[in-house]
Amino acid sequence: MQINQERLVNEFLSLVQIDSFAGEEREMADYLRRQLTKLGLDVTEDNAGKTIDGSAGNVIARMQGESDKPTIMFCAHMDRVAPGKGIKPIIENGTIKSDGTTILGADDAAGIAAILEAVRAVKEAKIPHGNLELVFTIAEEGGLFGAKALDRKQLEADFAYFLDSNDQVGAIINRAPSHQNLVFTFYGKAAHAGVSPELGINAIKIAAEAIASMNLGRLDHETTANVGVIQGGVATNIVPEVCTVKCEVRSLDPDKLKAQTEHMITTARTSAGKYGTKLDLQLTDCYSAFTIPESHPVIELAVKACKALGITPQIKGTGGGSDASILNSKNLPSVVLGLNYKDAHSTRESVAIADLVKVAELVTAIIEHA
Ligand SMILES: [Zn+2]
């Protein structure tokens, strides 16, 4: 295998030192455009930034290849979570981590670095390949906005690999849940808590009774539900007038998702009904479930590439959403590949250099075996 470990690590270190938050990916987008242009690829940027008032769009690069092979897309996201400004990566015993004051940003710079290194390796070794489409999305964190704004008609890929999972290298994620967000606003009636509490209706109590009656947590092997945020009240001497409760439901099975959402709405309505108070409800579809059959070429090719490298392929589901959820709903068969970074979204985040190399090798092998 033709991976240049030093070049790969240096690329990773460069990437994480470029500040890149959702909506503020300009510097990263410019950097990637320069690198990809240098490699001789056709590079464009779409208008996705406009949808979130951001500074950059999705960067899309194309590499022409043999037309008798499928067109394969590799994708990673350019943005990262806080605290991720001024990242100072440190290498210790073959592992890269931050200095402890920020995240590392391996989520998803590890994916970007692996894609760039694979392209360099393929070019250098003149490995025969089909058409490649590389997509670097904006604003994955917090809403998958870049993927949502991607124009499917502009994409030529037959199928896609998203490099964005903390699962071990060899993991091929072919199932992800539907996800709905629910926001309940319970209304009570304000009153002086000491002088005339009987004139008030406590919105926090109404919300609390509703939550206490909700089935939450892991509901079965494919369904979860959570109450994540409660906001209500202004002072201890006022009977609270408003209480907002933010929840989510996820399931691999659309019918179970619907049933759980209905259960939570019914519970909230029952509680508000008991006090004769108003309830507002906001329901948002975040993304839809997908399952890619194991016989699909996107999986068969990844399995073949894993086996060629002596990596054990592991086809599995996830409880999380990603850009792949969005592209699957746009009829682009997509799976997520494991990068094995650790403790993402925390200041303990790290990635082993050996895993960076393995992922770059895997991307190269996918290209080679298509
Ligand atoms: Zn990510």
C-alpha cells in the first residue's frame, strides 16, 4: 500500500489547526480548494452557505477516471464543535490529541485527511480508478445543514462513503434511525407565590407530571426517547407561567417512531388537560431512517476493500444521524465508515496514527477495487 504516513499526519495536523465552525468554514474551504486544485481535480463550491448565512458552501471536487467503473463519492464534514478554536495538536506515543484546552477535531479532520491522502496515493501509484467525487460539507454539527442543501442533481455518484464515525476501522454503518424533535410549551398562570398561590397554575408542575408519565430512554432495540432540556419560571416568588420541554425520539422503524411521538404528545396533552391549560407543540423531522442491504455494491465494495487489507468488516447500525442519513433520503445510497477516533466532542478527543493510516488505506483500497 502506498500511503505516506508522514504526509498524512502532517495533513491532519494542518487541518485541525484551521479554525472551522459551522457557518464559519471559509478558511477550511479555501484550504481544501487549494489542495484539491493542486492535485489536478475539478473543484467547485455550492451555495449551501446561504441557507445558514454561513461563510462557505460545500466543496465538491471531481477526479475523472475510467467510465466502466462506478462513480464513487467520499464525504467528510469541514466543521467541528466547540471548544475547537486554536487547536494545538500533540503527538504522544503514536496518538494525536489536543493540549487539553480544546477538542482535537479528528471528527472530522481524520476523514478529510484520509480522503486527501488516498487521492495522493492513487495518483502517485497511478492506480486505475473510476470517477471520484469528493464532497466536504459545511455545518454537519447541529443540523446536517450542508448535506441538506446539497443538490442531488449536481452529484454524479452511484453511491457514497461518509467518513465520520467513532466506530472501529472496518465498521460499515448501513442502518440509522429516523429522528424527530418535539418541543412542548406548557402554559400555567402567574401569581405571587407567597401572597396568592391559589390564583396561579404552576406550568413547571404540569410539565413535570407529563414527563413523569413518559416512557423514556432505550425503549427497545431500535427505539430511544429523551427529554433533554427544561426551561421555565423566572423567580422563586412567582408561580411559573411558562415551561418549555425539549425532547427527541429516534427509531429505525418509522411506525415505532410515530407511536412513541404520539405517546409523548398524548401524555403532555393529558397533563395540560388535567389543569385546563394551554399546550403548544412543535414537531420537527430531523432526518429519516435508512437501511442499505448487505448485497448492495456500496457494502460489497467496502467489504472487499477491508478483506484485501486484512481488516475485519463489521456491518452494523447506529443510533445517530449523519450526513449519510440526508443523502440516503435523496436517493444516494450511502454508508458511514468507522474512523476509530476516541472521545469526540470532548477535550479528551484523540486518534491513533495507526488508525489514520488504516482509514487512508481503506479509502485507497475502495478506489482500487471498484
Ligand atoms: Zn462528525
